[in-house]
Amino acid sequence: MKQLFFVVVGIAIGFAVAHQVAQTSGGAGLFADVNAMTKAFTGAVADGYRSREAELRTDV
């Protein structure tokens, strides 16, 4: 139970720090870059999934 408490406190502190960093221009740029990279990655994964699904459908 004690470990769960520390995990929750750590998450809360992380969110608070991220919120403060996002208020700065450099932090906002950092989060925008991370968001763009995440969207590019998830888009590539989705494209690969659709491509593989199309391959499997044509093989049947």
C-alpha cells in the first residue's frame, strides 16, 4: 500500500512539473515536438497494420 502511495504521489508531481514546463515557450515547443513525433509514429504503425491486413486479405 505504501508503494502505491508513492507511485500516485510521483505521478501527481510529474503532472504538476509537466504543467509548469508547458507554460514556458521552450516547454510548449518541446511538448509540440513530442506530440508531432507521437502522431508520426502512430500513423506509421496504423499504415503498417492496414498494409499487412490488405496482404492477408489478398492471400485468402
